[in-house]
Amino acid sequence: MNSDFRARTSLQFSGFRLDLSNQCLWRLSPTLSATRIDLPPKTFAVLRHLVEHPHRLMSSEALLEAVWPGVHVQPEVLKGHVAAIRRALGDSAERPRYVETHRGRGYRFIASVDAFAAGGHSGFFARRAERFVGRAPELGALLAAHQRAQAGTRQIVFITGEAGIGKTALVDEFLARASHGDARVLGGGCVEGYGGTEPYYPVLDALGRLCGGAGGKEVSEALVSIAPTWAVLMPAHVPAGIRVSLLAQTIGTGRKRMMREICDLLEALAIERPLLFVLDDLHWADYSTIDMLCAIARLKGSLRLMLVAIYRSEDAASVQHPVMKLSHMLSLRGSCQVIALAPLKPDSIGTWLAHGASLHPLDEELAHLVAERCGGNPLFMQAILDDLHEQALVDKTPDGWHQTATAAQLRRALPRTIAQVIETRIQRLTPEAQRALEAASVAGGGGGGGGGGVGVSVSDDRRSGRDDGRGVRRSV
């Protein structure tokens, strides 16, 4: 295996993420929810071997030996698995974007691949924000909580806010600052649809990343000895023979034992090194995961553990998700901190646009116009700037963003809502891409799994559907 991809649990390429912990494929999209695609085990193994060796011609013999070691298999068998991979990726043998066929020689994975490390902050939050501004008090609160956790006082922090407000960017910056210590980072997240139906999905995701990272063997051993009911749920990290033995010992055990075991495991891991436990997108979490958070909140005594729980406030409120109720209850008891992110202020937006340098008068005008339209939401701000850049009305330089048009031209071009940004960008897609997006928004993501049929339609009619306040309505 390529040394760059050792100890990885996530391999990402254009439009997809290969989840090695859960042995599945995720279809990614900037506007639609991630969709889980479950492949047959051997098909997944073929895809994994190709992705782990990008841009390298893999002979049929090498693939057969990697996927069927010691077993005589006809090379023709590979054709069926490669065809299944292409169907899952929406690829074409004639015009490949992912898997290229070299007749008589083998196959080559031609897309660029990013490998994310497990067990550290870079493996969970893969990319830090380009610039971090406007969140100094919130960052200070997280760093102070981390210091208290290192001293032995357990900390629970909920981070909430609307979509795109910068929750992940804040945690990324915090983890980058906190990583100078010896803390172990345990991070996992929920996925809309599937992540809300499989019990303990984000916790299993986090444990899988930790087992696949540096020191993962010790974590796997602790998992088997301390939390066997969890070990049987992790086939990628616990040998089959051990799992069979554990299954015989744990069959019929209930939820209370699982709660006790995960608390014991976290306490054991926190004894060796301070433990940072980050769970993302908990507005999609299953209720068993929320029960686990309650159990952690009840732990007594000195414990070098900091739990950071992230959720979207509007999504949780719309369905009365228990994560919101839990954060309120623990806050009233003084058992947690709740950091609610507000929109960025205009001066912070100006600093972001100028890359931290002092703004020129002309750029102050740009900052005012962008702040006026984006409502202080960093995600919407970036979408607006990208749209203006494509129209050659602003320019991105090492010294920041600069307008190349008059204020009047900018005002005419600036979209009034984020829905108009999305609609404009959709109109610039190829007809084939527009048809695919339209089909996905109506029928939902395909490919199996529990991805759910969630799409995005652009509408200014706020009387129907779930509007985000800026004209984007989710249709389910």
C-alpha cells in the first residue's frame, strides 16, 4: 500500500469519500446531503485497492492477488466488479473520470485522492478555514475548557448555530491550537438519513478513526477488553475470530451494558492521555447517541475528558431533537457550556476579505456590500464572492479580495438571496449535470444505503417546505 495512505480511514476524491472504517462509499455534494452507497465486499475491496494506488496501472493479476489472496480466480471476474464500481460512481468506460481500463494490462484510478489521517484532528475536520476571524471569545472559551479538562475536570461544550455559520471552522481552529499538548482526539459525525437511523453511528465512526490511526492497536485492544459489545460492531478493526468469540459472550446484552462499557472505555483512554471527543452534526444523531451523551454527563470524579458536541440550531428545533433539549437541561444545571455562534460582524467580514490587512476605501465598499447580502454567514459570503469572481467583478489576490467593477455594477450583480446564488450556479452547469441534479432532488440519492431522498429546490415561496430564511427550501 502507498505509504501516504497508511493508517487512514477516509480517502476522498472528486464527489466521493471512501469510508474505510465503515466499508462504504459516500456520494458528496455541496447542495445535497451525502448519500451512502453500500457495495458488495469484494467490489469495495477492488475499489479500495485502486483508490489506494492512484495513477498507478494495476495489473489484473495484482488486483486478484490483493482481493483474493491465495485463491485462483479468473481475470474475467474483475470486469463485473469494475462495472459495478463504474455504476456506483456514475463513470463511463469510454470517457472515464475515475477508473481507466487498459485492455490486456489492467486498470488505473485516474482521479486525485486526498487521504485523511485518523485519530487526530486532521482526520476528522480535514480542511481548516482559509482565514479565521471574528470568533476570538468563542475560541478562548474552548481553550479554557480544554485547560480545565487537562487538569482533571470533565468538560462538555455544545456548539450550535445555523448552517454555514462557522461551527466546524471554530472547532478546526481550536483543535489546531489544542494539538500542541498530548491530547488524543476522538472525532466522528452523523450523516443525514443513514446517520440518524443506525444506533451510535457517530460514536462507531469516531472509534473506527481512532483504531485506524497512530496507536490504534492499543485502542483496539482496550476496545476488546473493556467494551466487547462495541467491538463486535467494528469488523474493520477487530479480527473475525475475536469477534465471533465476543459475540458468543455478549449476545442478548442490552443498552445499559453498552452505556456502561463506553463510559468505562472513555475513562480508560483518558487516564493515559487527555481525551478530546468531538461529535459533529448531532441534529441528525440517533437517540441512542444522545442517551450516551447523558451517561457521559453523569460521570463523576476526576476525568481528563472534553466532549464537544456540534449541532445546527434550526434543524434541531424544527424536529424538537433531543440534543437541543439535552444541551438546555445540562446548561441549566451548570454541567456544560453552550456556545451559540452569531453572524459575523461587518468589521470581521472586512478583515476576512483583506486577509487580515488594512482595507483600502474601495475594498471597504466591497465589504459593506457583501456583509449586507450574506447576513454574516461565512458560507453564504464565500458563495457570493465565488459568484462575483466568475463574473469578473472581483479579483482574489494574495492581499485579499478586491473589486474590479464599480459599486453600481456590484449592486446590480449581487444576488439578493443565497437562493439566487445557487440558481445562478446551477444554470452554469452543463445540461447533463442539470438533469442529474434535478433527478436527484426529486428522487433522492440512489445507490442503496440509508441516504434518504432529500433534495434542494430553489424557491422564494416561504409558505411551503422548510425555508432557511434566505430562500432555500428543502424538499423531502
